Amino acid sequence: MNLRFFSTILLGSLFLAGCATPFRTAGTGPQTAVMLVKVRKEKKPERIVIELRDDVAPQTTANFETLVRRHYYDGMRFHRLFPHLLVQTGDPKSRRGESDRSGTGGPGYTQPAEIHLKLDTGSVVAARLPDSLNPTRASNGSQFFICLAPLPKLNGQYTVFGKVTEGLDQLDAISSLPVDSNDFPLDKIVIKSIRLSN
């Protein structure tokens, strides 16, 4: 087999394997993710719907979708709450409920910055280390936060890869729950599941 032809086939296969939605057809609309969040010991979880923006953040979205398909987020806790501003999750260390360690974990890699959208109400944003440690503004491989209000001072600094279209009021209520000195919730707030739809 011609080596150049083989390389082209291999690259094409790798591209399709890494695509966020290789089998989605035109006209089916944007990909969405449904997140079920259980607060304390309440029986019924809160339903949060996220519309993903692979048109502006294709690598970040593809990575998120890959993690969702692997059920990576199931059982993680929300580890940062800022009342009426944002809630943050996506750290595998949060499963242990250790306040002082949560916010430092991830899948072991970062994602390149794809900074195009403003941080508006409902924006789903990839978390990252500060500029002093991360001058390229690369995103954490799994952590993300959801804006409960516009955060204009952060525009141009973070990758936005989705928007909450349902359940923002529930997240706003969660954001006001009691926290410790590390902004870690005293109540257990757990992602029961995230699943893709469309």
C-alpha cells in the first residue's frame, strides 16, 4: 500500500474518532447535554440542559463530549459556589469531598484556548489556571463553571463552550447554599449523570 495513501487514511480515521459529532447530520440542531444534579438528600435531581457550541469551541466541546460518553462526570461534586455569580464542577478529586484538594484535579491534560464568546448569564466555561501559571490560557481538561450573571471582567480570558438553556434558576439557588472558607459547599451537591442528546 502506498505510504502516503495509508497516512491519509490513518489521519482521516483519527479525525473522525476525535470528532464531537461525526454522525450528526445537517439540520438536526446543536448537540445538547442533560445534567442531573442531586442536592443533599433530595429524592428528585435537578435537570440542567446545556446547549454545546462546537461551532466556536470544537476541540473543547469534543473533549467534553468524550468525557460525558465515558461517564467521567458521574458522581462528581460541585466544588465551588459563588452566590448568584457562578458554580463550578468537573474535578475528579471532589468525589472524596475534600475541600482543600478540590479544584486542583483533572484528567491529566489541558485543552488549547478557544476564546471567542463573552461570559454571559448561562455561559458554560472551561476553567483554567491563572495567567501567571498559564500564559496561553489553556483550559483544564474537565473542570468547568456556569455563569449565573454576566462576568464582563473575564471576557477574552476563558473558553466558553456552551450555554444553559434549562435549569439556570436551580443552579442559582444552589449557588447560595452554605460554603466553607474554600467556597466548597457544606451540603453534598453531586452530578448524578450527564448524557448527550440529539
